[in-house]
Amino acid sequence: MNISVVQRFAEIVTSSPDGKVDVADVIAFLENLQEAFDSQANRLRSEAEVHRRAGESRFRDIAVSTSDWFWETDANGHLTFISERIASILGVKPAAMLGYTYFDIGLETLPELAARHRDDLALHRPFRDLVFPIEADGMGGKTILVSGVPVFGHNGVFLGYRGVGADITREENLRRRYELILACAGEGIIGLDTQGMITLANPMAGALLEREPSMITGHDFHPLIQPRRADGRPYPSEDSPITMAYRYGTAYQVTEEVFWINDVRHRPVDYFVAPLAEGGIVSGAVVLFRDATLRLQCARALADTQRELERLVEERTRALSQEVEERARTEVALRASQKRLKSIADNLFESVLVVNEGGIVVFANCSARRLLEPVDRACLDAVFLLIEQGRPAPFAEAPWYRVVAGGETIRDDDAVFLLPSGQTLLVAYACSPLWEEGRREAIISFRDIGVLKQAQREAFQASPLASVGQLAAGIAHEINTPIQYIGDNLHFIADGIGSLEEVFATVRPLTESVSDEKEKEGILARYEKMAEHHDLTYLLEELPNAVRQSLEGVGQVARIVLSMKEFSHPGSHSKVSTDINRALESTVTVSRNTWKHTAEIKCTFDSSLPSVSCYAGELNQVFLNLIVNAVHAIEGSGKSLPGQITISTRQENNEVVIAVEDNGSGIPEEIPDTIFDPFFTTKEVGKGTGQGLAICRDVIVTKHGGRIEVGGCMGEGAIFTLRLPIGCSSEEG
């Protein structure tokens, strides 16, 4: 109240001398005072209206110029005012949104957030940063942020809310992108404020710490994740690089620490911590960490490998030193070995040549030099030619080239080399490939078998007599039986003749003139007594049988002797026409004592078989060898005796075919190509020399131009088939 008005009122009250107040003056004063108050009130209202309008103008200017919008709602949450900015943000006019609530335009899509907001409205609490999506007209989805405060009248009545709203679509999109980046990060990322509280944790951080990110957000980092060291000792917070980062703004790169997953388990980690600072002011820190288990394992493995490598290097160094020493010793030994090998090669009984792929002799030992012309670095064709199919074969056509080019290994135990002088050299050879330092060569090893061939020829010539010697005991036994019963029969005939003489002597007086009947009766009585004594009836019956049996025995002996003569006939240097069937019969006969206790021989001969021009004695030797081999095979088979030997003959085209088959042990599959080699035998020591089948092949193939084949199955028996040409031969006498 103005002080002058108070003074005037005091003057009116105190101006009356009798102390009485003039009511009219007071009323007049009060009327004047009312007019003064009304005038002042009108003035104040005018000024207030001017200020209000100025404020509204400023508010509109601010609302239009700001990037956010302002709003007001009534007590029920319906929008009663919204600034023009909303049109450019959501694409709708403000008037179109009046009467709606925030629940109507998008908040209801987030039920939990909507429920919390209803609680705020019901309690008339202010709210801040309410974020929810909204569909903008023609502008796609938007995300808005709304904050508001309650408004009350002068009497405390709740009138509604007023506040601001902002379009945070861009920020929300960036936030989601950053969250996606954080979610995809291969490292754990934790954000801290200046108090060490966790404000952010990406999914990888949760996975490494085995907690949901939401469960660690809002907790103090150090006591939750870094309370102790790996050995269990306490880890003071002030010693942690993470604490120093958000307190003092220092970045650290740390390895070989641990983050605890729970009270008993921890994980080794490597981490980098950097402060969050702007304008020199630290607002927190960010920790990037990864599981160091694999790195530590690799480091330990690398250290172990390094130690192992160092150990191996040390061992290898020692080994290399030893190898150097050993190599020096080896080189000395190698030179000595090479010298020794050269000495051995030079002193080998067999001749050895090494030929390159061009047919040049690059090595020859002393034995080869003795047999051949000078061979060093000479062309093989100039040293000798191999006789192939009756004609000399040059290097390109001979087996040597196949060995060099194709790597074959060949062997021939009966070959002929033609020397430049025109002489022939009988050899047995083997040729093998030699690949050395990229060069292809062939090793030819051979030996002179001329002496051996001569010995074989002598053996062939002596073979019939040898066979006779082998069969002598058996033949003697075969002859002895008929000779015995011939001798017994002859003794019986001699005794019978003596008895007949005695009987006849008793009746001889009757031939004289005896007239006395009584004397005749006496003579006849003595005759009958003598005939009875000597069993005259038996003698007359048996004497003819004894003569017949003796003649049969003589015939049997004669047949054996004839067979022996035919078998052992030395023949001549020329071939003769021979009955093969008859030759086989003779051989079977003279060898009967060899096979009769072991086998039964069944002969199936072609009666129309033509004669063959051959060396009969040598063929008999072949037949005997095959029969003896069959007998031995049956004896060694372990089968029940007697076994079975089948000998058959037939004609096929211009060949006579002889087959000798047995049911003995058979021939092993791995040796059919070697059984004809000289001195090869499968018999036990003392039962075979290994020359029988070699002689057979030489007689059939070389001397008669025929073939000898072997067949059968192991355990079931063997069959040898001989094929002889009827009208031609390999050798003529």
C-alpha cells in the first residue's frame, strides 16, 4: 500500500478536536481510494496483457525456430496444444493430432513402457525421455522422444501435462546400428562411467563372462569382474589399469590377466582400455577384451615347440657332426667296397656285361674279356649276336633292347652267341634292367655251357646203359620167378622120368618070350606095385603140365629179355622208324618191378598209330623217366596205394601225342617253368639229381623238334604230354 494513502487516513482520524471521526470524510476517502485502486488495477492489467502477448510472441518464435515441438494435454492425457514444428517432423498438421493421446499414436505398441507411463500419469509424476515408434504420414516410421511435467491450477487442481517432443529417428537408427556393430564384434566391449559402473556390455562380453549383458550393466566393474588375481590374491582397484583409465585418462594394453566368471572360475584375457574424454574431461572408459586361452595355449605350444626345436637342432647338430664323420668313414668304406666289388666282378666265374640303351658296352669283367673280343666301349653287335629263331638278331631286335626300354627281366639256359670269328658260343644267360642316375642300361650275365652240353650228350649216350643198371635188380627179380618154377618143373620131370624107368623095367621081361603064365602074373603084380609106388597116374597127368608151364616160363623170360634188349638198344646216330606203342610196352615191362607195388598202369594205345622216325633208345629213356617220376609222385602224395598211372597215345594232325598221367601230389603252381631246368628237383636228397626232366626236354625238343607240356592241379596229380612230329625232325643223323 502507498505510504501517502496511509498518512492521509491517519490525518482524517486525528483531525477532529473532539476525537470523533467524520463518517462522510471516511467514506469519501474510501471512494477516492477505490478509484485509485481501480485505476491502478486497470493500468496493471493493461501492462500484464502487453507482457502476456509479448511472452506468447516470444514462445511462438521459439517454438517455430526450435527443432523440437511443444505440447500440452488435459487431465486425461488428450493433446490440447501442439506446436507447428510437428508438421515438418511427422507430416501432419497440429490440429489433426488434437484430442489424441500418446497411447493412440504409438506408445501402445510397447506394452511394458505403456504400463509404466500410465503409472506416471496416474500419480501425476513428471516423465522424461519416453521413446516410442510412430507412423509418420507418408514419411515412414519415426521414433520420437517425449518429456513432460504435470500442470496444476492456482488452487492445486491437476490440469494436465505440458512438455517437449523430439524426432530421434536418426539417433535411434544410429543407436541400433551401433548396437548391431557391438553385437557382431568378435571382442567383448564394456563401457564404464567415472565411478567404474558398467554402462554398456555387448553380447560377446556377456558370452565371455557367461552372463547376460543386462545382468552386469549397472554394476561396479572391479568387484564383479576383477576382484582377485589369477593366483587368488586380492587385486586392489587402484592397481588396475582399468581404474586408472577412467580416473586419470590413461590408455593401457594388458595381457595375461584374468576376468572372473564367478567365485571359482576365471578366464585369461588380453584387453585394451581407453578413457572416454572430450575437451580434456574424462567421462568414463571403454574396455575391449578377448579370450586369451587359445593364445596362451599357442604361446605355450610355441614355447614347447621352440624348446623342442632347439633340442632337435642340438641333436641334429650332434647328428650332423656324427654324420660328417660317418660319411667320411662311409666314403672310405665305399671306395674300398667299390674296389672290392670291382675285384669280385673281375673274378666272377660268370661273364658280366653292362650295355646302355644305344647298345654300347660300358662295362665288361675279366671273364667276359676272356670269352669275347675286346669289348670296352664297343657296340654289342660287334662283340656277338644272339641266335634267335635260327638267325642272328642285332641289338634292336634282340631281347636286350626290351630289357633296356621296357624294364623286363629275361633268362635263357640254352642260348647261342655268334662271335665275329664265325664261331658259336653255347651259353646260359640272364638279362636284367639297370637304371642309374637317369640312365637306362642292361646287365647281361652269362656262362659258357659248352662243357655242360658235352656232358649232357655223354649222359644221353650212357642213359640206356644207366637205366639198365638202375633196373637190373628189378629185372633179375622178374626173371627169377619164372626161372624158379621152370627149374622146379624140370626137377619134377627128371624124377618122373626115373620113376617111369623103374616102372617100365618091371614089365620089360614081358617083351621077352615068357611062356610061363605064372611068371607073367608075377611080373604084372610087380608092375602094379611099382606103378602104385611111383603114382604112375599122377605122373602121366602132371608131366604134360610141367612141360607146358616150363614153356610158358621160357616165353616170359624171353619176352623180358626181348623188352630189355629193345629198351637198352643203343641205337645209332641216325633215326629209325619206331613203333611208339611197342616202345612204351617194353618200357612198362622192364620197369614193372619199379611200379608194381606202388601203382597200377593202364595203357590206352591207338592201334592205328603210325611209326615215328626217332632215336628209339633215347625215347625209351624219356618214357622210363616219366614213369619213375609218376611212381615217386604217388609215393610222396600220402594217398592210399596203389595209385593210378595212365599212359595213352593218339595222333593229332601230323603229330604223335603221348600222355603220361598220375594221381600223385601234382606240381606246385610256382615252379612249372623251372622243372625242366638242369639240376632242379623237388625230391628229397638222394632220390633225384634234377637231370631227368632236363634230359626229357632235350630229347623231345632239341633232338626231335617236338614239344613237352606239363599240366594238372596241385594235390590231384600231373600230366606230361609229349608231341612228336611224324615225318620230320629237328636233327637228322
